[in-house]
Amino acid sequence: MADTLTSKHCVPCEGGIPALTDDEIQPLMAQLDGWTVVGGKRLAKTYRFPDFVQALAFVNRAGEIAEAEGHHPDLYLSWGKVGVELITHAIGGLSENDFILAAKLDEARPAA
């Protein structure tokens, strides 16, 4: 279902646009799996892995994707899990970029 998001690319945001409203967020959330909106301003998800090495490999892959998209998440690595938080800092809330990157991170996660 996230195909529409994964086919897009993040666009630079220097501010000057409003953050997405709840009404705009809902259809984008419907295209993601397992993500939550925190405080109306952030997307968050925890990925689980069987060990530290696979979690670290995902962090490295997530970093490559983020760099390619020019949109950088907060990543939290611990044994067997990686926490991800996304926000468009320039607008202090969520933009379509956050949803695009979320979908691309889901696509990059190896099948369990």
C-alpha cells in the first residue's frame, strides 16, 4: 500500500509552509504499517531484530536512505531493536517527507 509513498522523493524544506494537519495526516498514516503519531508532531516506530548485528545493519541502511533523500531521522539503536523518529524540524511538525522516508525505511527492513 505504501507504493505511492516509496515512489516519491523527499523535497528540501526550509520552512515557510505549515505542518500537516490531522486531516492531512490520516490518509498518509493509512499507507504505513506500525507507525504512530506522537504529540501530533512526530512519527515513531520500533523495529525488532533477532540480534544487535542485524539491528546495526538496519541503522546503516536507514542512514544510506536518509542521506539519499536528504531527510534525516533520529535513530535509537539497542540490542535487537531500532527506534526511529521522524519530524520536519524546519516546520516543527510533520510533512509529506516524513511519510515518504517512513515508507522507504519499511521497504528496506529485511523480511523476518
